Amino acid sequence: MRATLVGILVAVGVLAGGAAAPAQTRVSPVDQIIARCPTSAEVAGIQARTPVTFDATVLGGPLVCTAAAGSADLNAVQMRTFQSLLVLNELRFSQPLPWTPLTLGDWFAHAIRGVKVSNLPFGTGGFCCDPAGVIVVGNPGILDISRFVDPARNWNGPVQAMLETLVHEARHAEGPVHQCPPDDNTISEYGAWGVQYAFNAWVALFSGSFMTSPDIHPAAYRNTALARAGVWRQHGCLSEFADLEMRATDSPDPVVTGGTLTHSATVTNLGPGQADGVLFYEDVPAGTRVTSVTAGQGVCTPPAEANFGAVGCRLGSLAVGASTRVTIKFKVTARAGSVLRNATPETQGILPGAVAISEEREPRTDRARANHIVALETTVKAKPKPKPKKKKKPRR
Ligand SMILES: [Zn+2]
């Protein structure tokens, strides 16, 4: 408990000093929510939408937020629960969610009658429902993190896992059950695993700059979400297998400062099944600004800030053997001698570069696991020196 409290104080200190700090030490918008006590109005707003109760196993312990300080009287479990629900309500996506026309927060509030937080056995994130419509969640790791995900914990984070659990169990509350336990029939029917898959994919591709984590690496949270989407899509027992292959090029390489860099990616379905819900993701290389994104089919969303974020595309379906192309043009702002990368060393262990995924399962081969991810590096050189001009005659 004590360690948690100290952690929170440190995080708040970072925030307080963050306003005037240079860009690379900015705290991500999502982490700003996790670093502070929710206000009393925020707690009341959540309780009005989705009543939250805490059973005796998680009550007690020191208060970390107090009504006297403008919040509510909350222990650490309560604070993290409300922070997680605030994040869920704040998330906005530039493309509609595939299973509902509502925002994530509105869908969640409609799907359930309440949330009960309990100290569930390790390995049980939650279940549905007790009583009917009330989802029960209890992530034991929720206390010891003050970030959305945590590099020190192999990039998985309890707040992120809490959101996945809330989304998964809320889908059960709407009715869908695992058709072939523990799996759904398919990911594309958007049962509990399907929405968990899509939640992560949408966080990675379409959450704008909300999940940008400049003090780790801008793409750290998005890449983690994309990796988790890749895990959950394996939970469709009747899902077809489809092996997406992506080939991507950068041109020209080297590119000049101020010039245009083009990334061209071709996504092909090698089969054996049709690929549906094909998605494309690429993080914008530092030192560039996106000027255009085009796709052979489907729709693409450029990053919220042209020089900071991710390009996300919904490419639709690809029959076996079919392919489509995504072309992204960047204006190069980096100095000569820089190297432009769509992946960075810190995140290469997670999911680097440009990535294509679909709702189908991957064939279980090393090749299938790697052939839809491409890291690109481009060297920046100086503009050619202008040809020597004739000296102008001085004006008189
Ligand atoms: Zn389930």
C-alpha cells in the first residue's frame, strides 16, 4: 500500500511539472487520468451511468483519495477502478466500433446493469454475472501500476487488462456466450473474445493521440494493444485460417531533408481461407509528417497529429490470392544524417513497423507469424547544394 501511494505522488509530481516540459517528457493523455484522483463529479457521473459496488474483500486499507480533497473517499482498489472506467468513457475512435454504433462508454453503460469489484482468485479477471446484468471483476494487479501499460512488466498492464475484462464481461452481459468453451465460434461474430480483439485493434489503429506515450515511445501503448489483438483472435474455434503477407518498400532511400518519402505496402492473403476485417497499421516515423494516405480498398485514418501517431486502415476482405496496397506519403522534416524508422529499438520486441492483421487465425508457423510485419529504415541526406549563382550586380 505504502509503495503504491508513493508511486502516485511521484506521478502527480511529473504531471504538475509537465505543462511546460519539452515534448519528449510529456505524459500520455491516458496516463494523466491514471495519475490523479478522479474528481467527486467524475465518480458521481460513473455511478449514475454504471453503478459500481465493492465487496468486503476489497474494502478497507488506507484512503488514497478523499472527499476533503475534492474526490471521493477511495482506497487504492476503488481509485484504480474509477480511473479505469474514466479511461473507458474517454476513449474515442475515428472509425466506428465493429460491434456497436455507440461510443465504447455508451455501449458499456447500455450493456450492463452494474459492476461489482471483488478479490477474485489469481488468473480470474472477471465473470458474468452476479446478479443478472452485473459483471464481477477483480484484477489483483490493478494496484501496482501507474501507467496504462508497464514496460517493466513486459508491456502488459493491469489497467489495460482491467479494460479488456470490463469489455469482455459486458459482452457476456448482452447475451453472447462462448459457443465452444473457452472460445467463441469466430472472432467476426463479435462475442466476448471478438470484442476484446476489436477493442485492442481499435485502440491501436483509431484512438488518435489519446494512447500516445511520448515519454516511453509514442507507439508503445498502441503496439502493445495490437499485439494483444493478435492473441485474442486465436479464440475463434471455427475461424478460418488466413495467412496475410505484407511486403513494404520505402522510396527514395536515401531521401533529402524537406523531400517526400513514400511507404508502399502490399497486403496479400496467402490463404487457405478468406481474410475478413483486414486491418493495416503503421506508426509515423519521427522526423516526418503524413501528407497523404491512400488504399486500394477500404478506408484509412491518418494520425490525429500529422507528425505523431499512427495510420490505421480498415481494408475489408481479401479472397485467397487477392491483394491490396496502402501508400503513405511523408514530408521529411528530419535533419541530414537522421535515420527514419517506423519502428524503434525499444518497441521492436513488441510489434515493429507496418503491420497487417485480419480477424482470421494465423496458421501456426513461424513464417505466418512474421510475414505481415515490416520494419522500414530510410537515411536522410542533405539537399543537394544549389548551383553557384552568378553574382548579382549591386542595386543602385
Ligand atoms: Zn468469457
